[in-house]
Amino acid sequence: MFRKSALILVVLTALTSAQAQEKKRVAVMNFDYATVRSYVASIFGTDQDVGKGIADLLVDKLVSDGTYRVIERAALDKILAEQNFSNSDRADANTAAKIARILGVDAIIIGSITQFGRDDKSTNVGGGALGGVTGRFGIGGVRKSQSTAVVQVTARMIDTSTAEILASASGKGESSRSGTGLLGAGGGGAGAGGGGIDMKSSNFGATILGEATNKAVADLAQQLDAKAGALPTTVVLISGLVADAEPDGTVIINVGSKAGVKVGDQFDIRRKVREVKDPSTGKVIRSIEDSIGAIIITEVDEASAVGKFTGSGAVKVGDTVSSPK
């Protein structure tokens, strides 16, 4: 019985590990909000980057769902700053694909906010129906008001090499309350003032606009999760050289995201000990190599990558780097 249980545990562990490796790695760009910019300024009293707020919420939701491996916002922001990325590039597929290649992700998500604001309704209740009550409210009777916040977003998953749209999705959220505005009932601190609005805060989430925003993002994330299968599965064979090696085990290799290297990848480090030549032509027909160890990639740019070495020997500049055989 113990052996059978142990076997089941091993199988389940192997399956879990395989499933984790199959998760696609994605990044989320700040959403374009040009369409609703004037509405945003009227709501908060000043222009606020709600596109970044939506992206932050979507990242948290995708991480929580666990369907994708999502790159940290700090890593994306660093690349965007280095590439002189502008707000006008947010919805551009070619620019997104370039950023994705530098990050070494399987796909990048870009999106737009198509609706962000209110849909108010008010009803005049006639004086005759309320009898003497209307006298306290004037001839027009009682005005009953209801505020409805509506948020709608669209997103596209972009192929890193071709800028092709792999999948698209849209999410919509609504929230209504009587007798309150978009930022009322919990939104006392939701106004941005001189700083930026924190759309992840509980203060904003308690408003009807916050509720509508979170519903729209949850709807969008659910659809993106369902379309994870649209991302292609690619097997990339890496071949490169060690460009630098530090005593603490930090290794820099001469291949990066342009060649398909991603953070988390593991590569073999080998050293050529001799060459075998064809006796008739003198051409090298085989290189004999010894295994030195392996590296796990921790940082990637377009032309190089950094990894941490584990092994029995010491890495040297010129050692070969290759995908595990």
C-alpha cells in the first residue's frame, strides 16, 4: 500500500511539474485610454492614467487565476523606459511585439478602454401620487436619481515574432446605486488630487465606478484565461557562448531574447576538450566536450542573458551554452 501511494505521489508531482512548465509567459502593457480621456478628466478633476490602473488590476487577476506566468510590472516598466516608449504606442502591435521579444515572453497583452464613466437615470415622481408630501418638494414632485457606472475594456494577445493577433477578448462591468455619484459611498479618498489614483485600493473599489472597473477586468481575465490555448507552443534550441563569468557564479551568455531565451530557462554549460578531424579532408567532424554544469537564467535582454551557475567545475569565457539534451 505504501509503495502504491508513493507511486501515485510521484506521478502527481510529475504532472504538476509538467503543467507548471506548460504555462505561457505573458506581459501586460498599460491600456490605451485616449477614447475616454475627457471623461476621465471630468470625473477626477484632472487627467489620470486609468490605462495603467486597468493593466495593474489585470496583472493581479491573471496571477491569481494561475493560467499564465505574468512578468513583473517593474521589469516591463524598465524596458519601456529604456525604449523611450510613449503613450501613443500602447495599442500598437508592432511596438508591443518588440517589447515582448526583449522581455522574452510568449505573448504580450495590449488593450484599450472603450467606456469609462456614467449612465445616469432620473425619474420625476408626480405630485398627485404623493398627496401632501409633494408640498415639501415643490410642484415638480420628487426626483429619484440613480447613478450607473459602466466600464468596458478590450484586449489582444500579440505574437512576439510576427505581431499577429493570437486572441482577442472584451470585458464589461456595471454598478448602480441610488442617490450617489460615481465616486460616492466609499469614494472619499478615491479622488486623485495631485497624485495618481490607486485603482487597486479598497477605497476606489468601494465606489460604483470601482465596482464596475473590477467587474470589467474580471470578465476580461476570464476570457483571456479561456484563450490560453491560442498561444503557440514553440521549442527553441539555444546555442551560444559564455561571455563573462564571476567568482560568485554569475554568468553572462551571448544570446538573449532575440534567440528565444527567457527568464527561468536552464542551459547546459560544456567545455570543448578536443576536436575530431576527418583524416582525408582535415575538416572538423566532431567536437568532444565535457559537462561543466548548468545555468538558470535570471535576467534577459535582446542580445544577452544573465544566469546563476551550478556545477562542479569553474565556468570560463568561451565555454559553450546549449539547450539540455
